Amino acid sequence: MSRLHEWSELQKVRPVEELPDVTGGRDGELLLKQLVGASFQFKNAHLLTGRRIPSKGQGRRREIDLIVCTPQMIHLIEVKNWSGRLEVRQGAWRQTRRGGDVVDHGNLLETNLLKQDAVVEYLRERGVALDDRTIRGHIAPKIIFTNPNLQLEQAIEARPDVISRRELDDYLQKQAAKKGRAESMFSSLIDCCLAREPKPGESLGSATSGQIPAAPYQQIVSCLTEVGTWDQLQHYGGRAVTGDVVSLRLGGTIFRVGELREKAGLRPIRVQWTRGRSWGLFKAITGLGALGSLKLGRTRFKLSTTDTVMFHAVGEPETTVRKLVDLQQVVLGS
């Protein structure tokens, strides 16, 4: 009866798909969801994904979706997969979704400047041999809109710190067809950033022309590569939530995140469930095999539908408890 109850609870779980704004911009989803913590090199530039920058001054960590490091500039890129129409009114970025709903996103430029401040503070604390003013002059915050279903008002699309999907597509068309989807996207983004860098003697906003000295540049790339990345919960159905794993409870045993990293290493923790109705019912009745399991290191654990993960999602004020039965994978960042 206990196993039948487990099977019944398992059947209640429904796939949780990505939000409409994400599914409309699958390239942005690829950048953020599948490649958190990854690095990529192209034309002497480095692209880093899913970094979180600690800031004592701000009392929090700042999430940076993409960082493109070139010998001249450090581009901090916020990725948005919004659809509908976007306009700026009295400093606020206002999105009108295709259904007519209006969402006020506040001032995205102010948020990007806070991320720039966090990077300057972090590099200073790591001992980068440049003063704050010089570092700040070589940092270029940007916003990229990856959803082809988003219409930008002209004033937004013309901004030097905004990359539209249309502009990115222009670079994508120039990439070799033999490249994979991620490589083409990353190469195009790097090309776009390189094209926007100030030429010698040119000034673009607060950006400084001229290359970063070689030794400090290598130090900056190393520091930003080593900075922590986010954890992820990947739900049954495809939706991914980014944040921090606090602990995992399997039966009466609690594994803190440090122990999980030690046991799992760099491998995702795959949560395996027999979700098929017929085969799951057969297992429940006969007792042949567990309905759910996961592997930590060399040990495989049987799962119950009451097992949970404690997780603090980015942007949420509190830690929440989430059932493993809703998940298909737990990815631990660095």
C-alpha cells in the first residue's frame, strides 16, 4: 500500500515547462540554462556564463548572465528573453506583453551599474593591479534581447548598451554553417561586442579606448573565470530555476551542500523517476525496483516522493523546500 501511495503521488506530478518569455527566445534559454558556468574562447576573447559576483559593499551577490572579456573591454551582459513591446517611460523600462499585460521592470541601466560596481569591488579585492577608475573605464554593461518576438522602440534599439535580436542575427548569418548552435551564438555575440568597442581616440560613454595591460588583463580573466556560478534545479518538463542549493534530504539523512559537492563533483545529480503509468504501477505492485533513485558518488539512493531539496532561488527573499519528485536534475555550480 505504501508503494501504491508513492506511485499515486508520482502520477500527480505534471511537467513544468519554461515560461512563455523563455520559450519564445530559445537561443537565450540555451545561453542561460544549458551552459551555466561554461567558458568559451573566440578571437582572443573569453565568454563566461552564469557568474555571481560577491559584493560586501552591496551586501549581496550580483548575478551576471554573460561576461565577454576582450583585451580592450570587459562586457557585462544581461540577457532578456522578453516578448511583446518594450519602451522607456520616465526612466522605467515598460514591457507590454502580447496578451496586453503591462510589466514595469524598473530602470535596467541602474541595475547594470550596480553590477559594474560589484565587479570593480571584486577585482580590487582580488588584487588586480589597476586602480578602480581604470577598471571601471574598461567595463561596458550591456543588455541583449534574444527573443525575436520582442519589438523595441527606436530609442532603446539605438542605445550603445543594447543589443537587439536583429543585430545579433546579422552576425549569426556570417558564422560558418559547420559550427554548433551554441558556438555560433557565442561567436556572434563576441563579434558584436568587438564591433562596439571604442576605436583609438574614440570615447563611447564612460568606456576607455586602448587595450588593458596584458598582465592585469590575464588576472581579470582568471578572477572572473574562478568566481562562483549558480546552482540549478531542472524540473520535469524543462523549466530551470537558478539559485543556491542549501541541502538535500533523503529519508532521515540530510546532506549539506558542501557534502553534496564533495560527493557529486562536477557531475549533475540526476533524479530518476519511473513516471510511466503502466511500468510504474507494475513496480509498485511487484516491488521490483525503486520508483525513484539518484546517485551521489558511488552510492545510489532510493527516493521517496517526500524527499526534498532546500533551495534559495535568485530574486526570492527566502529559502524554500522543493520536492525531488518534481525534478529531473540538480546541477551544482562551482
